Amino acid sequence: MKIYIDLWIKSLDSKTAEILRKLGYKAIAVEEERERVADLLVITKRVIEANTRKELKEKLHGIKRKHVLVSVKPLSIEAARMAAHDSRVDTIIIDDTCYKYIDRNQINLMKQHSKPLELPLGRWLTYTPRKRSAIYRRVVYYLFHTKMPLIVTSCAKNWDELLVPRSTIYLLSIAFHIPLSQAVLSLTSYPRELISRCGVSI
Amino acid sequence: MSIDLQILYTLIILSLALSVLAIILDISRTQVLSSKVSKLENLVKSLFSRKERSIKKIRKRYIVFSIISKHRYKRIEVEEAIRRAFSEMFGEISAAKADPQLIYFDPSIQRGVIRVSHIYKDHVIALLGFIREINGRSCLLIPIKTTGTIRKARKILYTLGKK
């Protein structure tokens, strides 16, 4: 049986937790946990937005490494490079605000330091066509060319923004031209590896 | 002198025999090669013909899905939402080719069956998870199972994953 993991849920309430269970998720990373839930492995997620290297350093300072997943949304090239270098950072997010800084060199650097790229797929579909295709190019031309893992998240604030695993896998396969067996890994094995790196086992 | 001539003749005959042998061998080799080439040609032909046949025959697939929402939807609302979402996501031409039809919908359990051509089956499954609202009310569509017959689809509709 596949273990689906969503590594970015903005806020978790009882309704969202119930639907997550229905959809077959076993573990999630939550930014803001409103209620305690059973039957789901919940870890804390910190999303850091940084304009400069110094700002990122300051924000990373004092974050506990155990049971906390750290993701960075770089808002400048220097912050992006620093995030790729720093061992405290688990993933680097690509969205409409920071896709410009995820270039070929950045991806190569991420490969060197084994930092996966995180794509909020639900939001990606709502971007303007220009931004959507810019992100698509970065993922297909640079990321898959270097055989780097892609992690897909929902970034859900409400229950209706959650990702349906089966649909997500098929969409990844259709949109990014990757085989289904590889698309499954974006929701299962790659996030699981990250979680186990944070000291949690499933 | 006569002995020399005899040797010469024998040598000539031998060389002639050798050349004839070489020609025979060459012919046989070319025959083997030609047979191999013809085999390959047949294989390629069969592959192409199989592909053509599969494209020509479009089969139907039945996708069973359920809706999670606070509201109860009617059949027309759901079908319209699916068609609209398909043409938005994959384009008008693909929508015409795929022709996703909601052939069965049970409003009491909010589950239904979509009929689509086998080529666009993946597209419909991908689409269902990303329909976030129908008529301004938030919802989530979950694909449950894909089958090849409507009878099996109906059976699954009422049995699988009732929880």
C-alpha cells in the first residue's frame, strides 16, 4: 500500500484531517495546527521567505531541527544560493513569487547539496499562463534533466484545496511528461525520505 | 614440359573451383541476409499495423467517482462542471475527442459514473481531483475506480469504499 504524504498544509482543522484520512494520506507537514488529530502523523513545517542572505541566516537561527521541516522561498538570487548551501534547509519552494531565482545554476547547486524542489501543484494551476509555463520550463528542462526529485504539495488552507493523490499523479504524468511510476514518488518516497531525515519514521 | 602443363591446368581448375565455391557461399550468405531483412520488415509491419488497429478502435472506460461536499448536487450541475473543467484544462478539441459523459449519477450518495474514450481516461482522472467548486459551492471530486463495463461500474458504485 502506498503511503501518501503532503508536505505543506497551511492550516489543519478537524474537517481537513478527516478528508486527508479519506484520501489516504498517512503523514502531513503543517504550518499552523489548530486542532490535534489522531491517525495522522503530523510534523511542523516552517516556511521562510528571505530577501537577503543575512535575513535568511537570521530566520534560520534558532529553529529546532528535530521534527521540523524547513522550506525556503527565496526572494533573491543570493538567498536562493544560500538556501541551497545551508544544511538546515530541507526543501526550496518554487512559486509565482520566486520562480525567477530558480535557474540552471541554482538547480545544479541544489543537486550538489541534495535539496529537492517543492512545487505547490494546486496553486500552480491558478497562476497566469505566463508564470505557469515559466515554472513548467524550470521543472522540465532543468530539474528533470538533472534527475532531481520533485516534491508536490497542496499548500491547502481549507479542505477543498487538498490534493487527491490519484488525480495528482495522473496530472503530473500528463503535464510534465513523466511516467506514472516516477510521478508516484513525488507524493510518496521523496517526502518520506525528507521526513525520516527530520527524525520521524513512518 | 608436359608435367609443367599438367600442374598449370590443375592450378587453373583449382582456382576456378575455388571461385565457384566463393560465389556459392556469397549467394547463400545473401540469401540468409535477405531472409533476415524480410523477417525484420514483417516485424515492423506487424508493429505498425497493431498500432493502427489500436488507434482505430476506441474503447470506452467507465470512471466511478464520488463527491465530498456539504451540498447535494444535481446531475446536470455535475456534468456541466466536468465538461467545462475539461475544456478549460485540456482545450476544446480534446474535450470534443474525449467526450466525457456523466452516464449515471446517484444524488443520494453523491456518486456517479463518467464514460470516456480510453485514450483520455488519464485526463479525466487528473481533472476530477482539481474541480474545486460546482456552482460556487466548494467540493472535492475523488476518482474511485476505472472499469471497462457499465455493469461493473454500477456494482462498484454501491459497494466499494462506502465509508
